[in-house]
Amino acid sequence: MISPNVPRNAYTNAPQQHPNLILGSLQLLFWLFFRPSAWQNHLKRIDPALDTQSNSKRGLRWQNPALWKLLIQAFLVLPVLANSIVVALVLWLRGAPVEKIASGVASGVALGVALGVALGVALGVASGVASGVASGVALGVASGVGITINLWLPVVLYPFLTGWNILLYHLDKRRTTTKPSFLRWHSAFWDEWQRLPLQGLDNHVLLVMRRNPEEGKAALNYLSTSRQRWAAQDVQIELDARGLERCMDVAAIGNTYRNLAIGELNSPVSSLLSSFSRISEDVAAALNQNSAYNQRLALSAVAEKLNGLIRELTRSGDKYAVRFRPIANSWYETVTHYVQEQAKAFELRQEIDNPYIIGVPLTEQQEIFTGRADIGTRIEQLLLDRRRPPLLLYGQRRMGKTSLLNNLGRLLPNSIIPMFVDLQGPVSSASNYASFLYNIARSMANSAQRQSAFTLPSLDRKTLQDDPFTRFDEWLDEVEQALQQNIALLAFDEFEALDNAITKGRFDEEDVLGMLRHLIQHRPRFKVLLAGSHTIEEFQRWASYLINVQVVHISYLKQPEARQLIEQPVQDFTLRYELNAVERVLQLTRCHPFLIQLLCAEIIALKNEQDPSIRRLATLADVEAAIPEALSVGSFFFADIQSNQADAAGLAILQFLAAQGEGAIVSRLTILQHFPDKYDALNLLLQRELIEEVSEGYRFQVELIRRWFASSLSVQ
């Protein structure tokens, strides 16, 4: 439906013909020479058989009045007008009297009728009526003007059209009304042959866009498929720039990536807009942080990126650098001002910053990541093994596997490039192999750039469509060349998600695991690491494809690492602990990284509600008081144990042990008396590191987990 704010027949390749017979005929003549798409669409609108580009064999509908009108205009009116105008012009130029001119015009009319009919009949016999209508008019008029008009006329007319277009622009600048603009008369919208850039067109469209967005959008859409597409690109880029300029606070910056037209334009500015879009997404992610400290930390990282972008634009010779550098400066000032104001407000309230991350993995940007140097050393040793064994990073849930993978760049030498792929995300949910492999390649590239500033060759989705595995293998050849002497550590997190996709039939076992085995065996520059909370032996199909898997066990933090996470998680941490309070946190969590963060986050929340005079010292009483809320906030963690890590027999054993109290050791004999023939369930709990064997008996490894099972038992 056409908007009332857009003039009728403007900004379209299919305008309606004027109803007047003479004016409509002249309009056809104009379309033929300047707007061939309008001419073609007019023929198709009358009868599809008139479409000279169609392979249709259907005959014309002769009962159609519009067809007869076209024939009359083509073979009668136009030849008459053309010959009359040419004769009159020639006689006038020769100085003939008016009577002779009138007589000549009359002769021209007769000649035009005869010529039009003759041409129509000849072309109708030779090429069919459909092409005869189109070609008859074209040849009849071109005989007097020249058949190469579309080659030389645009150059001849260019200076005159430029003057005309400038006049229209200045007329529109002086107007204050919201009525349709003069832009529709601009030659860009009626001269389809003009290849030369019509200077000032972009400014005219922007002027109209500001006053009448609907009309401006219609003009932009038309230009985007025309010979003046450059103007559409420049207009869209300027609109994007203005949108970025309107971001006056961090909330607006964090939302702007949703509106950027990235990838729609084939322009050097696309990479620049992509930089702003990524920064906008980073700001949005920072503002979603629950902790004010982590929000400021993430925004400080954004400010560093903006500072780098400003330096890059300062050095750049690109024509868009001058336009976008002030925007980057403005964003930098906005973000840094917000961080400073938040820090001041926090300090005035004497609140304690909460640096802990609950429920999501730690990224390489977060200072709180602690320890794991021993695991990094173990991985490095195995990567240098000439046998190239695949690795399995194994540990119970929330033990920090994904956080470790995100931070491998900190732990490994620069010659090892971590390429992290989360199999729980788009990879395993892909609908076909092209999407599956594209998502793997994209994750590899993003991780390599993020952790090691290493750029992988590009791979687009379209390349993978015809033969996904072959194209992906060819891309790996390119990656190996880019690696040179470096090693790629291809780390697949949550491999159980991919196994689940294979089980559901989304992917074929041989295709996926065969590709993985081939990569391990034949690409020495690639090392493969799987991460999960199950052993390979629990998934027989994996065990048969991945021979000699070396297990890297990730478990609780070492006590010094755990103490650092409690007492000094980040620099300038303002909360201090009494010694017995620290010891109690260690007892309750057993140095479990997630549970330390969970409990310490609740201790901070509790302290921030207390009087400032006692706020910055955590006591044993504070630790005990924070436990109930920690159990509630972390219920998703404990519920996962109940739902996914133990069967019914195992849950019964856990609840029985939980009821015995803190630190209670229950003998093996007692458990087997209460749960006869449950050896497998007991062994699974040991493997999951939920219980441990102590002095011929068993107890919970982690007191907080025992507390949750005890509280759930009391609710039941």
C-alpha cells in the first residue's frame, strides 16, 4: 500500500500512464528513451505476452481495450507526432513560411501514419505482434534521432541535468511545508541511462529524509537498485552516523547495534560500522551485569576498545575516518564519564563492590579468574606429545571448565592458539551440516581473535552449501598455512550436547566423529580438547573414534587459590575477613570455585545492608547468615545435581547421608544395609565427586551441597 506521504508514480519503475491519449503517447516515447523499465512494466501490465523478456508462447488478448490503445498510440499517434515535429523543425530551421510549415506537417502526418502502419505490419510478420509493438515504436522514432542515443545523450545532457538538479535542491531547501518535495523530478528518478554520478543527490535525499521520512525511504529504496546506487550507500552511511551521534548515554549506546545496517552495503565503511556495532553489544552486555563492579570493569574494557578505535581512525586515510572519529570520541567520553560517576556514587555510599560472577563462565576480560596454572602446565605438556592424543578436560559441573577454556590464552605460551567452540550453542542446534560447520568456524575465529589476537581466514556460509565437509577441510588448509609454526588448540566445550544431537538423529555419527578423528590423525597443527562432566567411556561411540584420550582432571581450587578468591578476588577489594570467617568459607565450599563465588557474593550483599561502621569486615556470623540466601540463589546448581547427576538410587543415598549432619561419615556397611545391591549408584556418586570415601565410610565432599539436600529433605 502506497503511503499518502509519497507522491503517486514517484520512486517506482512501474508508473501509471497518463490517461490522455496524446500526453500518454508522449509519455511512452519518454519512457522508451529514458525509462526502459517503465516501458517494459507498462507492456507487462497490459498483457504479459507483450513482455519481450518472457518465453511465454501465449497469444495476445485482442479483446483487451488497453492493448488497442497501445497499438493506436504506437502505430498512429507516435509516428504522426514524431514526423510532424521533425518536419516542422526542419522547415522552421530553413526559414520556411508558416503556410509551408503547416503543409509540411500535414504531409508528415500522412507519412507518419503510413510509416507506422508499415512498420507495425512488417515487424508483426517478422517478429510477432508483441515484439512488433515494442520495436516498431523504438525504430520509428530512432530513425529521426539516432539509435545510439543511450550512449551519447547522457554525456551531452549531464551539465544541463546537473543545473536542473541543483535548482530542485535549492527550491526544496527554501520550502518549509511538509508537502511532497521536488526530489521526485530529480533526473536520478527518470533517466535510467545516466551512468555518471549525479553530484548532490545524496544531500537532497538526506534533506527529504529529515522532513518526510517515508518519501525519503521510498527514494532510498529506488536508488539502491539504480545506476546511482552510490547515493543510496552514502545516504545510509550518513544515517547510520547520525544514529550513532544521537547516542547521548550508555543505554542508547548499548541499544544502537540493533539498528545498524551492517552487511547491507558493499562499502569500506562496513568494517567501521561493525566495530561500532560490536562495541554497542559489549556495552549492552556490560549493563546486563548484576554486579556494579563487573559492570564498570566491562565498561572500562569498552573504553579501551574505543580508545584503540580512535587511534586507528586518527591514523587512517579513509574518507570516512574524519566523519566517524568524533563519534568514537563522544562514545569514549560518555562511557568513561559513566564509569567515573558510578565509582564516585558507590564510594559515597561506602558500598562494597561485588566482583563475583554467578551462573555464567568467566571470560578472559574478568580479573577474578584465579589459579589453574597447574592445569595449564599439564595441557601444555600433553600438547607437545608427539603422539598427538586428544584431551578430555573432565570435572563436575560448575567446577570452572568453561572459565578455564576462556582463559587458556593466559595460561599457555603464545605459540598455542586456543580456539574455543561451545557445543551447547548454535553448533549442535544447527539444521544442516553447512550451518554446523559454519558455526564451528565462526567460534574458532572469534576465540582466536579474542584470546590471542590471531586472525583466521574468513569462511562464509554460502561457500559451505554445495559440499560442506570438503569446503570446511579446504578452509582448514588455509588455517594451517596461517598458523605457520603455531599450534591450534581446538577446544570443544560440553561435548555431551553434540552427542545428544547425534542421538536425536540431527547429525550422522560417522560424518561428525569421523571428521574429528581425521583432524586428529592428519592435521599435526591441530590439537583437540573435549570438555565435559562425563568420561568418554560413558559415550561408547566417542570412545571408538577417539583412541588414547588423555584425561585432564579439573577439580577444586588449591587452598591458596581459594583464599585469594575469597580475600582478594580483584585489586583494591575493600572487604576484609576475620581469619575464622575465611576458614568457614573454605569448610563450607571445599574450595569449589562456583560455591565460593556464590557464598561470597551473598556475604557482600549482606554486608552492604549493614551499618557502614561494620560493613567492611566479614565475621563468622556473617558467613553463617549468608548461607540460606546462597542456597536459594544457587538453587539451579543444586537442582542440576538432583536432575542430571544421580539416578533415583543415588538421590536416596545422598538424602540419607545429608540427614546425618555436617561432616558425618556413614560406614559402607550401613549404606549397603539401607541400600542393598546399589554398588553402581554408589560408584557413580563417587565418580561425580559428590561423596568421598573416608575411613571405611562415606560422606559429602561439600558441606553446602549437603545442606541443600538436607533442606530439600525437610521440605519434603
